[in-house]
Amino acid sequence: MALTPPDDRLWWKQPLHGIELSWITISFLWGLLMFGMMVYWHLTGDQNLSNEAYRINPDVYAEKVEAAAEEYMVREDENSGMPVVHPPPGSDVYMLARLWEWWPILELEEGKEYRLHLSSLDWMHGFSLQPANINLQIHPNYEMVLTVTPDKAGEYGVVCNEYCGIGHHQMLGKLIVVK
Amino acid sequence: MSNLMFRTCPETGLKVHGPAEALIKANAVVAVVFLLIGGLFGLLVALTRWQAIHLLPADLFYLALTAHGADVLVFWIIFFEVALLYFASAILLNCRLATPRIAWAAFFLMLAGAVMANVAVLQGESSVMFTSYVPMKAAPHFYLGLILFAVGTLVAVAVFFGTLVIAKQEKTYSGSVPLVTFGAVTAAIIAVYTIASGAIILIPTFLWSVGLVGEIDTLTYRIVWWGFGHSSQQINVAAQVACWYAVAALTVGAKPISEKVSRFAFLLYICFLLLASAHHLLVDPGISSEWKVFNTSYALFLAVLGSMIHGMSVPGAIEVAQRKNGFAHGVFTWLRKAPWGNPAFAGMFLSVILFGFLGGITGVIMGTEQLNIIIHNTLYVPGHFHGTVVAGTTLAFMSITYLVVPLIFRRELIFKRLAQLQPYLFGLGAMGISVFMMAAGTLGVSRRHWDMAFSDAPFSFDYPPAAFMMMGLNGMSAIVASLGGVAFIVVIVGSILFGKKRDDAFAKENPVIFQGSGATVAHHGDAGSLKIPGTTILVAVFFLSFVLYYFVNWKYLSEVWPLS
Amino acid sequence: MAEPDQPEEQAPSTDTEDHAEKIPAMQSLLDNHFLLLFIGVAVPAVLYTIWGVMEVAHIPIAN
Ligand code: HEM
Ligand SMILES: [Cu+2]
Ligand SMILES: [Cu+2]
């Protein structure tokens, strides 16, 4: 029984059943394949995180975001008054998270590549771009940089999906992709 | 050592150490109380996320979610695991428990910590979720409660290891420890690393909350905290597999097909399972893909290999035993004729199946570096772990409780029909919670979120209507699971208080454990004779589902915006 | 992977029992719970925690 010491004192010497050996082999190979799949996707897949990041003081980050917003602002959002920023394709674009908003509204062009910078000014937040379904963990003091190519025009919601206090469910931002 | 401290179990012939038995009872009872409290909070949370009902206001929702996570994930599970550790050491090894006084001290420390953390949460200043990510701050006694609880647990684990030493010295068993005890050893080893990680991160966080320490780095916090948070789930995995083997042995007389293979699988857990704490850090900034890929894969998925081995050897052992018990013809007769009316067996088998199909497969998928981009912090995550820790661990612990009550508390079960129904009710509910939250998560819905309609937000955004339907179905499943949970508590508490006493004579006449010969399976040189066609088919179905669903998720990922 | 035929070696830490046949090395490893405890703590401590914290320490400062 599993509740008593093994009957056979030298249990390690018991032979392996063929069916067990087959299952162990299949499972092991499947594990190798799943491991290989991650490596393979790094080499050939289109969706990988760069892991490029920098340590940054939140005040310094806020200045960067504000400077970029000032330079490329095209209008204000009618309801919220939040600036809509349309940076040139190929450039660095900035968004910040703070209690409880994503700032500013970014307007990007479909099919163009951007270097998107993200960081928080206070607590941790979760960048959840919907319905594109891209989900990233946003930390204060760390600036995350990733290259994105929006491939479908439309209005996207930036949901905060890391719990960040009582206003967490109001923390919704906007990202627009135009043709 | 005085023999007065021991009784002999009329059913198993094991020598049962009185103080060990008392400690098992105390830890199990407190565990069940926290399951009740935590389960209630779970129901409130689920009814709030059912948008048509939206039961609690936002502040109470976040409070209830914090309490739910702490009470069920930490307190229910770990109190029960301590009871299992004492059972697997003192009882199974025919030994006295090392230092019962210290074990009681551990118990009261854990209890004090759990109560303190609950008080802190209910006071309302600590709705930080059980992850308590800095720099969001809880009241100091929230962290202090968790620390006391962790210290108590560490002491209990030390008592377990002490008992192993005593049993060896006093030669209360010969040869190697039983497989179930070995599973418990695995769980205890994992617990040591888990608690050490918890202490390393929670003690500075406590000091920070009272102003003695400056800022705490958020990335370091997440790395070390998940060394605690995720690893504690791996204690569950090891403990639950040990439960599977134990319940299978006690209900149908199953013997491990191969001690070597099963123990080797546990060794893979010991070496590699804990690396998977990296599952939580796959979309965090600045950590290299080398670290992510290596750790999240448990070093080439070797710990997954361990689970897949158990996934064959547990049903395989049951099949072999059942065939010896007279259900040898056909492929699935052994399964059809299994004791489905015995809640211990039914709960155990459902736990094996649901854990494998719901929790296991999805866990590996979420833990794939790139796939995590479409899953991180969505409801897919709680959907997955209600498959592991609710449909898997909680159901397994419930199932063994149906044996603990007659064997350790020595009481007959009352409400036998309700008890028979209970595993199905709870299993069905847990399955629903798991599946529907995962479905909503696939549609992008955020976890830990009070308002998926964003009514107070500055902009509007609509999740697909199907997502709202999934959360409705989730709420209904939550009701079913809660009924199953209440049924469990009514039966268990009722039996302990009012069940007929099983004295030795009565127990001999009305045994609860399997009375067959105890089928012997593997002996030298019978490698060719193992016949488990039913299990082979089950395992094949499992494997095909795994492969299929794995690649479906890569397909989803390939449709996401190009990122690099 | 599990090898069916382990060479019979005398394990460094031996079982105290007085049997003639030697215990296979893997078996005595699996019976040595404190060695397992050491492995089980050391492996994740090095590969997960220490390596992970080093990764964080190496994140460059923004200019
Ligand atoms: C009646 C049974 C249960 C129901 C109805 C239930 C329901 C839920 C729901 C709806 C959530 C919220 C998901 C979210 O908004 O993020 C949740 C979270 C959670 N549940 Fe359960 N659950 C039950 C039992 C359990 C058990 C037995 C465990 C552990 C053993 C568990 C562990 C957790 C944890 C750890 C969380 C996450 C808390 C957090 O995000 O901080 N649940 N549960
Ligand atoms: Cu936020
Ligand atoms: Cu948030």
C-alpha cells in the first residue's frame, strides 16, 4: 500500500513497465517541444517582449511624458479634456499610469512601428489593451520599452488590470489607431 | 515512552499516538472553519462580479476579495496541510510525534496570525489583496499576522521533520517511508523554501509599514513574494498527490504501480517545481527572457513530467486494484464499478480528473512566456487556479476528510446521502467557476475588478457581451460550489459533534477502509504483466487535449499586434 | 530519466540496516530526506531567487 513502507526493500531495482516507460518518454519529449516552442517563437514569432527597461525616477518619467505630449498634441478629448497625442510613426511614444488614470490618449497609425514607453508614477498598475488583449505589468521606478505595430484601426481601451486601490475600476485609458 | 499514549487502530492496525491525533483534529477543524469563512467571501465576490446582481459596493468587494484569498488560499489550505503532515509522519510511521508541546505552540501561533490578519482586513484598512504588492500599504498588523502564521507553520514543519528522525532512530518502520509519507516529505521541503521566501519579503514589508525601513523595490518584491505565493501552491500539489495515493489505497486497496516511478516523480517536484514562481513575472519589465524561459519551464518542463507521471500512476493503480477486486473484464468496467457512492473515492477521482484537465493544462499554457501576454492578470488566472486549488486540492482534502472523520475522530458520518452527493456538487461548481472565469479571461476581462462595465470611468469601453454572460454563469456555478461547500461543512461538523461513536468493536464490524487483500502489483520480473488499458485511454485523451489546446493558444497569440 | 538498471553503488550516507545487498544510490538519495531538503531549497534559491534578483540589479539607469 501507499500507506505502508514498500514491500520490496530494494524497490529501486524493480523493473520499469513498458507502458510507464513509454508515457515517461512521451511526456519528456513533449516537455522538450514546449520548451523549444518558446525559443522558436523568439527566433521567428512576431509577439515577443523585448524586456528593455530602465530604472527611472517617477518625476523624471512624468517630465518625459509631458514633453512628448506637448510636442505632439493634436487636440483635446471632448469629454475628458485629456490631450490626444499623435507622435510621428517610428518614434518613441509615452504613456504613464497613475492613480487612477492612463495619460495621455495616444493616437497611432495602423501598420506603423512605435517604441512604446510605459511606467507608473505611484503604485503598480496593469496595462491591458483591449480588445487587442496585450497585458503588461507596470511598475513605478521602471520604464518599460516595447516595439509595437498596431495592425488594426479602431478605438482601444486601456484597462488597469492590476488592483491599485479603490479607484482601480475607474482607471480606463484610451488608445486610438487610425488608418 | 509510555504506551498509554497510544491506541491501536482497529482497522489498520496502526499505533496511533494520542497527542498527534489531538493535533491533527485541532488543525483540521480550524482549517474547515477558515474554509467556511473564506468560501462565504468567495460567494460574495462571485455574486458581485455577476454584473446583473453586482452585490457588494466597491470597497467591500475589494475587502471581501482580500479576505477570500487569504482565508482559503493560505489559512484553510495550510492548516489542513499541517494536519496531513502530522498524519503522514506520526500515524503512518507508527511513531510518537516529536515535541507535541511545540506543535501546540505552532498551532496557536498560526491561529493568532490568521485571526490577526483577518481582523486587519475586516477593519477595512488592508484591502490590498493577499499579494499586498508594495507600495500599496496595509495596516502593520496585516503583515504581522501573516508573519506569525508563517513562523508557526515553519515550526510545524520542523516538528514533522523531527518526527521523521525519531521514527528512524526508534525503528518504528523498516526500509523506506511509505509513498504517502514521501509525498508529505516533498510537501514539507517545498514548505521550507516557501516560508523562507515569505519571511524574507514580509518582514521588511512589515518594518516599512511601521516606518522603520525606506522604499521597497517593487520588482524584487514580486520576485521574492512569488517565491512564497506560488510555491505555497506547490505544497498543495505535493500534498494533494499524496492524498490521492492515500485515498486510493484506503478505498479500493490501490498500490502504487511502481514505487520507483512515483518517488522519482516526487523527486522532480523537489528539484524543479519551485522554479515556476516565474509564471507571475513573464510580462514584468527588465527581466531577461533567459531567466523567464528557463524558470517558467521548470527547467525543460521536468516538474510537469512529474505531474504527468502521477497522472498515469494514480488512475493506473486504481485500475490494477479494481481489476484484482473482480472487475477485470472490458476496458472501463473497473471504473464504472468503482465505489462512486463513497464520497472519499468520488472526491478523489474527480480531483484527479479536474486538476489534470482544468488546472494542469491551463497552468502550463499560462506559464509559457509569450502566451502569458494574452493572459496576465485577466480572469483566466483565477479561472486556472480554481481548477488547481479548488477543484484539485480542496476537493482532494475534502475527500480524505471523509476518512479522517471515522478513523481519527472515530465518528460515523451523519447525513450519508448528502455526503454522497457533496463531491459532485462541489466538483461541478468548482468546474464551472474555473471554466467560466477562464472563458471571460480569454475575452480579456480583468481580474480583481469591481466594474467590468466601466460606468464611472472617463471613457467608455465594452467587453464583448459573451463576457458578461460568462460572469453570470460563473455566479451560478459559485452558488452550486457554495452549496457543495456548505454540505461538506454540515456533514463534517455534524458528524464530529453528533455522529455515532465508533468504538473498536463497532469499527471492526463496520470498517470504512477497503477490506480486500491489498493487491500486490509490482514484483521483480513482472514487467510484462501490467494491464491498464482504461488508464492508457484516459491518458491518451488527456494528452491530445493538452496538445490541441496548447496550439490553439499559440494561434490566438499569433493574431495579436506584432510586439518586440 | 529513470534508468531501469542503476549500477549498484554504495551510497555515501548508508542505511543502518544490516542487509547484505547494497541499496542503489538513487534509492538512498530518495531515503535521505535531509539531503533532499537541501536540494529542494538550494535549487530554487539559486536559479530563481538569486538569479532573478541579479537580473533586477542589472537593469540600467535611464538617461
Ligand atoms: C465557494 C467557493 C468559491 C467561489 C465561489 C470562489 C469564487 C472566486 C471569485 C469569483 C474570485 C474573484 C476573481 C476576481 O475577481 O479576480 C475568486 C478569487 C480567488 N479565489 Fe476563489 N472561490 C471559491 C473557493 C476558493 C477556494 C477554496 C480557494 C483556495 C483554496 C480560492 C482561492 C481564490 C484566490 C486565491 C483568489 C484570488 C484573490 C485575489 O485575486 O487576490 N477560492 N474566487
Ligand atoms: Cu491602476
Ligand atoms: Cu488598477
